[in-house]
Amino acid sequence: MQAEKIVDVVTFLRDDPGCRFVSFIDVTAVDYPAAKSASTWSITWLSPTLNERIARARRSRRDEQVPSIIEVFPGATGSSARPTISMA
């Protein structure tokens, strides 16, 4: 998944009648300071309609900006998201 498409993807997962992943579970990230792919992030959702979970993980470059999904899932704010873990 391209980072710039994340908002489109999560909006589809939430709004499409065949998906209905309406429950944001969590977002996590791990930072690898010594690696060229500086971090890996993961987002997990739940579709109560389908009784299914989906998780998506992706590596990001240190200089890559990943758009926020807070407009789609307000629960993705810092208070509910897990902190970033740095792996030295």
C-alpha cells in the first residue's frame, strides 16, 4: 500500500457495504534507527458485521510522511494509539 493512499484505503474499508470495518482497534509503529527502512507501522480494524479483523503493516522510509487517518477514525489519536518503540 502506498502511504499517500492510506486515507482512501481506510475510508473504503469503513464505508464499503461489503467491508464495514467500522471499529478501529489500534495503530502501532516500530522505529529501526540503524535501518534504511526506518520504521514499520501496523493498523488493525474490526468489522462487527463480518466478525472479521484486518491488519495492514508497512515499512516506511525515514523521510516518508504517512498521512493521518484521524479524520476517518478519530480513535486513532495519541491517547488510544500505542507509542512508537525504538529498536536501536
